[in-house]
Amino acid sequence: MSWRLTLVALVATPLIARAQQPVPRDSIHQHGDSLTRRPIELAPVTVTTTPARREDPGSVAHVSAQVIQRTPATDAYDLLRQTAGIEVHAQGQGPGFASDASVRGFSSDHSTDLALWVDGVPNNEPVNGHAEGYNDWNLLFPQALAAIDVLKGPTSALYGNFAMSGVVNARTVERFRGVSLWLDPGSHGRAESAVLAGFDHDTTAGVFGLRGVHEDGWRPHSAYTLGQAHARLVHQLAPATTLDAGVELYATGWDSPGYLTDAHFTAGAYNIVANPTDGGFKRRAQERLSLRVLANAGLLWRTTLYATQGRWQLYLTIPPAGGTTEGSGSQTEEEDRRYGFGLTSALTWVLPRAEITLGTEGRWDHASYENWFTTNRARDSAQTVVTARQASGALFLQSTEDVTPHLRLMLGGRLDALDTRDAPAAPAAGGVASYAKAVVSPKFGALYHLGLPVDLYANASRGFRQTDGVITDPTLPFITEWAYETGIKLDTRRMSGSIALYRMDVSNEQTVNPVTLAATSGGASRRQGVELELEARPSGGVALGTDWTFNDARYRQLIRATGDTTHPADTLSGTRVFNTAKYVGTVVLELAPRAALWHLRASANLVGPYSPFDEPGVLRPAYGLIHLSGGVRLGHTGLELGVRNVGNTAYRELEAGGFVSPGEPRTVYATLRYGW
């Protein structure tokens, strides 16, 4: 497999010309001192990829294709950390081993509390033995992205399972003409290349891409190779009917250096390798077919049918790190094989003063999971061998109404039902277990336009996700939350911003130790805090943006099993939620004069005191990362240079039980792109 991916990297060659982005067609906009609605036009085909609107009563961060191209990021997680203010704790094991993305203090082990949808297809993996909702963002093809929206909180009725802290809604380019090539060398033996080609014949358009990446890694035994393919074809069957098909393919293989002890990290001993046989691979595919029908001037029907397939396998030794303490740790092998199908269908009515969307969602997933004790990749004994199937369905309703020229109400909700069946290889008495359950998630919101460029808003919503471990025990209940938010939005010609106060009360709180995979459930927690967002454009060539979350995330009641016979349990009540920071922030300054052929970008990520996994009461110091990038364009050719972590700051991406995944040091990137 590795030589094939390397061949893709060499043949695909370089990429990026700014692709034509689809315009949000079914949008609402402010005019004068009132809220007015544009006539309905054909919106993006897939139900859940419609762009979020600034005029909705909720918090949304928007990342454009231009920002994606100009950000010197290591991967998809780092891209959203730098551009959308998402808290990220990279696992440090290679692509395919999903990292932790967190919004508003949800620890999101493997990003399970945050839903990712790509062109209307959900990415979170249900009935996953490693983490329920395992969410590997490396499926994202960066050169083909038209935009990404981050919806904060469970406010939208379009999303159900795993949208506890919010949603990352990614949309790819719908129409593109010509060919663009990328070549991206960088530090640590990085070589990336990609090609994006497309045609647009009015009624028929297509976009096709290949991408390959190889990197030796900044630590020993941390090399990886990645290959991707992307295809999208749009055909207008009739003036009011459009068919849209898409395919995403992704494969990677990596070596893993493992975690460091806290003492090794503090001493800067990054060259230690826990086990030279650690590593893994991941393969993922999704296929999609969407239909959009504009029945009349005010009625739109959208349906998306999709299929997914995946397999990943990893060998990991935790703890301890190699060298002086080698020998007391244990290597484990995990393997996950899965496939599934799903459908989302919705009708949208656009009335003079209201918009109503009524839809249904169905999904079926089959997963086989194995966890083994191994020695140098040879199996010793099995911990878990299980096969499970899950069927889920939902009805959802989302409506907005302009009650007065100044007042907009958003009402809606979801009814979700899940049926999980598991079949262990050696079933206990009673054989195959099966259990069905349902949850109702109301959504309410209101926005008041003051007549100035200021809006007041508030919302209340319920969110949920399935608990870890349901693959072996289908009776486990949902984790649920009630979320509340109120805020102010400001929009002028040269400035836009918002300030929000939020609170999230969680029931059946769960924490999972990523070192031991031991889960503690049945508690309660609360996240509350303040979010600030500002974008200023003092002149045509200068833009300043900042995004901050100040968060107090604490367990209100949770008794943790320790595995220690002397102290078999302890309470986490009142302590900070594991794997979260007191604050996260981004600051961005960009210089890009309209007529100039150059641009410059400086940005910073700041992370407040951090609470490691499985270390109650411990807070690690705050840190900041600075990034610089710039580029020039001559004709069809562009050159971009970027430096990530300019100050070479040593920081902890993730810590659990005294073992650390260190963050990447100073890294240099270059992008040469050519398009015609």
C-alpha cells in the first residue's frame, strides 16, 4: 500500500487556484432596519450542507476557501484550530488516528462530541469500539473545499447524534473550470502534491482531484504517507431539477513513536520511541447521490443518499516510553472494519415571512471491532472481539419566521431513535444483545434587530450523543445536554462581531481515559463561559480578526473508578473537565491590498491553563503559538511561504495519566501553485 500512495504523491503534482465558490442561494439578509427575504433559488443540493446564515440566532464561525489556502497548517485539525478558534489536542500518532477537537469545553476524545459533515454525509463512526463517534477529519480534501462553517452548540435541528458541542459543516466546490496544480514541500521531509481539474458546461459540471502527502515526521519513527481522491459531478436534468454525485477516497499508513513520560517531555527528550513496531493504517470511502427539485417558487425538495466504507488498524504501546522504562508497557492492536448506508430528505417551504424545513434521516451501520494484546505485532490474547449493527432514524423540523420587521423566531426539533445489536465472538448467556431507545431534542431561538447594525439573540436547545461502549452494551443510555446562549451581533461595512454568554448542562456525563480506555459514566457536568468574535476591515487591504472562548467546564457529580484496590474510586465533583483549557483564542492580521500581487498573514493561537486526562486538579501552563505566511502571484502562478510555531514553543498537545503527546516545533511550508 505504501508504494502506491507514494506513487500518487509523485504523479498528482501540485495545486491550487481559487475555485469558484457556490453562492448561498437560499439566504436571508438585512436591509435598512428590517429583515427581508430574497426570492428562493436553487440551493446546494445536499440537505445539511446549506451555508449557515449570519441572521440566525446562534454562533457560527465561517472559514472561506481563501483562508484555507493561506493557512500554514499541519492537518485538518490544525487548520480549524488556526482559523475557527477550535480547541485541538492532537493525538500525535499519525493521520487516521483521530485527534481531539473541542468546542466550549467538551473534551471530545477523538472529536466524538463534535459532528463533521462533508457534502451532506456524516463522518462520525457509530458503534466504534475505540470511541463512539470516532471522527477522523483527514477525509477533508483541502484544495477542493469551498467553505467550512462551525456551528457552536446543538442549535440546529438538521443535526442529531454527536452534535453535542456543535457541527463542522464542510462543503466542496460545486463548479470549477480548468486545471490547478500544487507542489508543497516543507520541513521534516514533507512533500505534498495535488491536482484539481474541472469543467463547466452550464447544465453539466465536474470537479476531480488527486492529492498525495509524505512526511518523515519531526520525531523518530513518525513518518506517514497519505493519498486522496475527490470527484463531484453536477447535472441539471431539467430547469428545476439537479442531480449531484460525489465520491471521497482516503488512505494512509503511519509509524507511531508513542507517548512520552512527563519527565521526558520536560527534559526535551523527544527522540524516545515507545515501540518501533507501533503504527497503523486507515482507509475510508464515501459515495453520495443527491437530488434537488424546485417544485415551484416556494417549495424545494432535497434528498441525499450515501454509502460509507472504512477500515483502520493500529498498534500502539502506552505506557511507557522507550529506553529506561521499556518492558513494563503493553502493545495493543485495534482493528475496525465497517460499512453503512444513509439517506436524508427534506422539504423546504419559503413563504413571504417564513421558511419551514421538514425532513427525515435514516442510517444503518455495520461494524466489526477487535482489540488484542500483541508483542511486535504478534497477537497474544484478545481483549474484545465484537460485531455490531446500528439502525437509526430521525424526523426533524426547523422553521424561521419574521414575526415583525425586527423580530425573527426559530423553532424546531428532532426525534431520534437508535436500535443497536451486538454479537460478541463468544457471547455470554443470552446471546446477541439488542436494545432500542429514542430521544427528543427541541430547538428554540429568537433574534431581535434593533434598527441599528446590532442584533440581540437567544436560544435554548437540547443535544445528545450515544455513550462510549454501546458496541458491547446496547443498553447504555444517551449522554444529553440542555444548552443556553444569549448574545449580541454587530454588522457594519467595516466591522462585524459578536459576544455570547453560554451554559451547557450535561446529564450522564462520561469521561474516557485514552491511555487505558477505561470509561466512567453516570455523572453530571456544566460548561459555561463567554465567546468573543470580531473581524475589522479598517481599509481595503487590511483585515484583523480575533475569536476567543473563556470557559469554565467542571464535573458537577462524577465518581471515577481508579482500578486501585486501596482507593478503588474517587470523586471528580467540582474538578475541571479533563482535556479542556480555561480559554482558547486566535488573532489574525492580514495585509492584502486589492490591486497588489502579494499578501501577508500573521496569526496566533493562545491556549489557557489545560486540564490533562486522568489527573484531577492538575493544570498545565498556558502557551501561545505564532504563525506567519505570505504569498505572491504572477499570472497563473502563485508562491506561498509559511512558518508554523515561529517561536519554536514546546507545548503539550495532549496529556493523560502523566504521559504526553508533544506539539510540533517550528515548521516551514512552501506552496507552488499553477492554474489555468
